[in-house]
Amino acid sequence: MCGIIGYVGRKPALPILIDGLRRLEYRGYDSTGVALVQPSEVTVLKAAGRLSVLEGTLDYDAHPQTHGIGHTRWATHGAPTNVNAHPHADSSGKFAIIHNGIIENNRTLRTYLEQKGVIFTSETDTEVLVQLIAQLYEGDLEQAVRLALREVSGTYGMAVVCADEPDLIIAARKGSPLIVGVGQGEHILASDAAAILAHTTQVVYIGDNEIARITPDSLRITTLDAVPVAKETEEVEWTLDQIELAGYEHFMLKEIYEQPEALENCLRGRIDLKEGVIHLGGLADCARELTQAKRIIITACGTAWHAGLVGEYLFEELLRVPTETEYASEFRYRNPIIDEGTVVIAVSQSGETADTQAAIREAKQRGALVIGVVNVVGATIPRETDAGVYLHVGPEIGVASTKAFTGQVAVLALISCFLGRRKHLSPSAAMQFMKALSAIPDQIRTTLGHADTAEKVAREYASRENWLYLGRGYNYPVALEGALKLKEISYIHAEGLPAAEMKHGPLALITDGMPVVCIATTGSQYDKILSNISEVRARGGSVIAIATEGDKDIQDLADHVLYVPDTLEPLQPLLTVIPLQLIAYHAAVIRGCNVDKPRNLAKSVTVE
Ligand code: M6R
């Protein structure tokens, strides 16, 4: 979604802003722009389309300004045009603003301002905000922003500059992330740590309903009511290497290959094989309440929802607690039943997904204990949940979620064992589970060693416009995830199904040579899935089987077999998803698609 960058310091701001915008590109956008400030003048440069379009118009030597703001916009109000791109200036041209989020009462405010003679140049809600700030300005930008925000309903992460106070950025946040990087004689404002890392790892998180007054040498944060807020500077654990391609052609491929190490980081210090216990510091304070849960609701969107569904199977098996996985967007609007003893677990890579945020607010309002399973440290969801567990799989830049999925499943597996031990899980069963989980990173390495078969499969079927993915039990969510990966990056229509559902309708879809990916690893439902494979074969479908190493028999039933190492059934999704990620990746590359930035999609969906 939209991205924010701001710089106040002593270096020329323009190259810093453009580099920041490049690092925010992965979030998805359709126009870009910057505003550079100097005494008595604000220069706005913007363009619809990719960042390269804006860059093509820039003369860096002509812009020595050391202060400025920049934005990548994802259109919400108004088409993705030059005029609607951010920054937006007020009618006098003295103020410029960038803004993520939606000003819900923008129509009312627009009418009010028009009655006062303001003439608008764009259709955006953001221009309403900058015109309002300009109207309220009496020589103090911070105060004008404070007064304006009192009139505003909706969400915002915003930054504004003014030609009369050229060494200053005023930023404010409500429901849309903002971080300030603290450097030597400079501050870098951003909506995402990825845009700050090239300068510093020391950051201050701006909270909801807070205003930041940022100059090269000072940072002061206050509430909307002007009460000072004391803030600690925190260290971002991500490194610059993690957000760069490091020789890979795409971030998605890099992130697929990072999974062994990412999961090692995720599991590090959490599995104690010597003592036979799981350590989850983030849950220590509420472990008792969690153990007493009578019902668990996992809420999430997209890939995180698929991971949540694996969690549902894990919790019901290891805890014997009724668990359901709800799309966050549905949960919020269906008047959910939250009894005493209901625990809600929100799963999210970004920690910023608007639907998931709304779901946790609903759950909290109804009295549930809410736990976050999030990757991005300091994001909104971990701040709003009662407790949680971070994934620690590092930054995920590709829009298609890969290592976050395995991280989410691994964390849900850790939680299920952590709580399972306090309930029904015997020490020996827990030990077996922990050993199997510890072996997963190496087993992913082995699985990645067979990547060439995935590429071969992609090459053979990439031109097919319809695919099916079938799985049973723990591998049913993986079938859903495999189908989502394929459709979002290669634009192929794909459906994931519980294999047994085929005969209730979808079997009618099978035509000669239709690719059907069947997850057929050994386990309690192995024989059943073999029958499903036979049904597909009998109708002429081409079977691509994901099977357990050593299973030679399946070769007689399948057109292609991709092998994964043997593990416990509940942990199979951590391995079976890997070949599906690779097939989707290669299919997208073969079809010439933009793998990391698929059409119409954003990395972090911060609007409902
Ligand atoms: O950041 P989140 O995990 O909350 O994001 C949820 C979904 O938007 C996300 O998983 C999406 O489905 C991915 N593009 C899937 O690859």
C-alpha cells in the first residue's frame, strides 16, 4: 500500500527520498512524488506510474534542499494520475502533505473549505487535509496540524512541510504506521523500516494519536492533546542485506530460499530439547489464561489465513480445544460470539492488515484475550494485542508471502506444543514433536535441493489456464496456499480443495491434461488421497504429486512426483508448501509476469 518517506538533515534530500521510495516499491503503488522544502518555497515533483517515470524527470543538481517528503500512492480516492499523486500542496503552495489512510469525513470538510473559497485541484481526501491545515495555520505548523486532526475522522499516517518553517516535518499517525529513524544530525521518517535501514537501525515508533515534530537535531512526540510522550529509541533487528536481492532475480525466490535460515531464527531459543519444554516469552504472562481457553478463534487474511487453518488443526489435535479460523473481514461484521474463555489469535505478516486490525478491535471490545502472531516488530497489531509471538523470519518484500507462511505455521506449532504440554500432550509426544520441528529447517534445505523438478513442472504446464490443488487434513490448507500462490503471481486460475470434495462437483472440471497438484504425503489419509488421484487420472487429468521421499509406488499414479522428507503429519505443511511455492514462482517467470509486484496487489493491505 502507500508508502511514506521524509528526510530532515544536512545532506541533499532528493536522492535519499528516491532511494527510500525505491525500498517502499514492494508495497505496491501507482504513482510517486516528492516535496522539497527551502525557505519560502516548497517544490513538488510527482508522476503517475512507476518510480522510474518520476526519476526520468529529475535533475538532482537542481535540488540541493536538505529537507523533504516523498510518497508512493495506491489510489483510493481519485484515479492514479499526476494530479492525484502525493504530495498535495495547498492553494498557496506553501504547504505540502503526504498521507496514507483515508479521511472519512473528507466530503464534509471539502464542502466547508469550498464555502470558505478554497479551490481544489485534485479529487483526493488528502488535499482536503492540507487545505485545512493551511486554513488553520497561524505561524505554528504543529499547532495547525493538531487543530486540523481534531476535525478529521478516519485513518492517517501523514507528514506535512511548510515553506515558512523549512527545517521541520510534522508527522502524525492514526491506524497507519510511522517510524522515525534517528541518525547523526538527521532524522528519516518512514512508513516502513525498509526505507530507513540504509541510514540507521535506531528508530522511534510513533503511536496512534501522536504527533511528531521532527528537525535534523530534535524529535519531539506529543499526543493530539499536546501531552509530551516519552519514547525509547529501539533497534530494528532487520539488516540491509535482508531487503536487497543479493544476486537473486526476485525477492520471492530469495525468500523461498531463505526459509531454512528464517525458520532457524524463528525456532532459535524457543525449543529446549534438554528440558523438553517450549519457551515463548511473549505468552508467559497469559499462559494460564490461554491454557484455560474453552474456544480459540484464529483470524487472518490470505496466506496468513491458510497458516491459521493449519493452526486450527494443530490446536484441536494437540490441545483438544475447539478452534475455528475466520477471515478477519468476515469476523468483524458477523456479530461474532465471544464467550468467556474465548481466545482470539490474529495472524499477520505485516501486522498492519486493516481487516485483521479491525477484527482484533472487535474481539477486544467483546472481552476476548487477543494474541498476535506477527512478523514485523513494532507494527500496529502487536501493539494492540494483549500478548504475542513474533515470527522473526526477517523482512518479506515479495508480495507473495512465502517465508511468512512457514514462519506462521512454525509459530502456531510452537504455541500448540507450548499449551499442549500444559494440557493433554504427554512429555514423550511433546519431545517427539519438538525434535521433528527442530529438524524442519534442514528438511526444507533438502526439499529446495529438488527445485529443478518444480521448474520442469512449471515449464510443462505454465500455459494451462486452470489448475487444481488437492490436499487432505493438514495438507488441505497447503492446497489452498498453493493455489493462491499460483493465481496471485502468474494470473492462472487455480483452486485449492479438500481432495474428497472432488466428487461433489469439481471433478466435472477435469479435462485432458488439466494440471492437478495432489499433496499425497504418507500419513493417516494416504490411501484416501491415492483414490482421489485415481479419480483424477481416470478423467484424463495430469497429476503432479507431492510425496514423501522413498514412496516409489506413487510414480505409477502420477505424471510428476516432487519429494519432501518424512516428518510428523502436523508438520508436513512446512515441507509440502515448498514445491508449490517454487512451481508458482517458475510459472510466473515463464509467463513473463512481474513476480514481486503482481498486478492489482499490494504487500500490505491497509484499507478495508
Ligand atoms: O500482512 P498479512 O499477513 O496480514 O497479509 C495478509 C494477506 O494480505 C497476505 O497474506 C496476502 O494474501 C499475500 N499476498 C499472499 O501471498
